[in-house]
Amino acid sequence: MPNLAIALKEEIRRLARKEIKAMVGTTQKAVAQYRRDIAALKRQLVQQERKVERLKKQFLSQGGEQAVLAEESPSGVRFSARSVKAQRRRLTLSAASYGKLVGVSALTIYNWESSKSRPRKVQLSAVVAIRGIGKREAEKRLKSLGK
């Protein structure tokens, strides 16, 4: 009887090892494939980074630096939500009218004033251009835009 119990235990142990080996084998194959894929992606990333650096150097050597500098906003210009709000009140304009002067929607003006968003470079330069005008000049510009 003890031999039968020992034989059964050994057979169960053998079958369990066989099942585990089959399951682990497929997992090992998947892991190996994933590692190969990751290595290929890393190589591709290095190639792309090299290509970007090469193109950046080529762009700068062809005078691209001046184009980048010209695109930047003028130095010393800052944006303030309170400033936009105060300027609009000084000119006694609605958000829609002020937006027409700047070239944006009334909702955009509201978002600027409530600090939910900031103007882009082009829009910031339009805001700066309007800073120095008075009420009469603002009304003239609105009438010319309306026509």
C-alpha cells in the first residue's frame, strides 16, 4: 500500500511539472518576443533622434535661426489677465467688441480675463497694439471692422 501512495504522488508530481513546463514555455516565448520588440523600438528611437539632430543642424545652417527669432514675441511684453480686464473697462467695450479689435471671440476674452487661458504670440501682439489707443480710436477701429 505505501508503494501505491508513493507511486501516485510521483505520477501527480510528474504531470504537474509537465503542465507547468508547458505553461511557462509559452510565457517565456512571449517574453523573448517582447524583448526583441523593445530592442527594435529602442534602435529605431536612436535612429530617429539622430535624424532629428541632423535636420536641426541643417535647418540652423540654412538660416533657420533668424526665422525662429523673428517668430518669438517682442521682448519685455508680458500678459496679465487683470491688465486685459482693466483695458477693456477703460475703453468701455464689451468682451465681444474687444474681441473684434483683437481678432478673437468674446469667449476667448472671458477666458483670458479669468486666467483660464493665455493668448498666443500673434494675439498677444494684437493686445499690445491696442494698449495705447483711446476710446475714440477704439470706436473708429470697430466701425472700420464692422464695414
